[in-house]
Amino acid sequence: MRTVVVVGDAPIAVEIAQAGDTVEARIGESTAGDAPARGASTYRARVARSGDAWQIALPDRTLTATVVRTRSEVWVAIAGEIYRCSARTEQEAAGSDARTPRVLAPMPGKVLEVLVEAGQQVAAGDPLVVLEAMKMETIASADAAATVTRVYVRAGVTVEPGQTLVELAFT
């Protein structure tokens, strides 16, 4: 299977082949026909899933990832980092606008702090809401310059994956 995974705003070509519980992934530039991808890295791992937790056994180490799906995205927490991902075809990624007006909770958690209010101008990357999930703080940020049109949460509330935190209007 060949697709483009958008991590944050960066499109990355990915080819995946699976045989039983072994997955081989070629990550990097896309390939042309049967030619190997230029600048690509190939990984082979045994993958086991239990609910939202995934054990990824590479030849030199084993990683544990928490994967939470929303309607249009997948959030992956691994090695102390959290990644927002979505799949696109190569054509969609080439012409896509990765911005989304709704900032969603990536996983279940508690709102620690709301940093914006309706009417406020924000820049790309500005923090909007601080969440605590899986004993880690996660910051939900703006995809691009925008105006906050609505804040749906307040400090202290518990949120579910995919729940809207803030709505934006892009400028």
C-alpha cells in the first residue's frame, strides 16, 4: 500500500507491506514504478496491538505507542512526543491545505489551561489549549494565522478524543 501521511503539516511518502504480524515500511520520497525510493528508509517490525496501545518490535529496540483515531486524523504518542497524522493520496497531499478550523482533542484528557478567548488573533503554532493526557502535557496549537471564533472548553473539564476544543477562522 502506498500513501502519503501528513504529520503535522509535513507530507511523508509511506509504502507499507504486511505479512502476518510483521510490517515493512518504506518511509521517505515516493517511488516510481518498481524503482527504490530515493532518500527513503526501510523499517521491518513485528507489531502487536492491544486497544489503543501498540508494541512495535524493531530489530534493535521495542517501542510502545498509543494511537487514537478521530474522524479524520490519527494521533500517535510515542517516546514522549505526540504526532497528529492523516492519510492522503500523493495527489491530495501535493495540493492539500492541511489547515483545519476545528482544533480537536487528540486523546482523552483533562484541560489544564485555555490560553485564548473568542475574538483573539493567533499565529501559526500559537498554543491554544493545554491538556494533560497519559501523564504528559499536550499543547493544542493553531495550524495557521487565524481568529479564534469559539472556545468550547474550560480548565478542569475532561475531554474525549476528537472533541472540539477551539474553532478558528483563518485570515
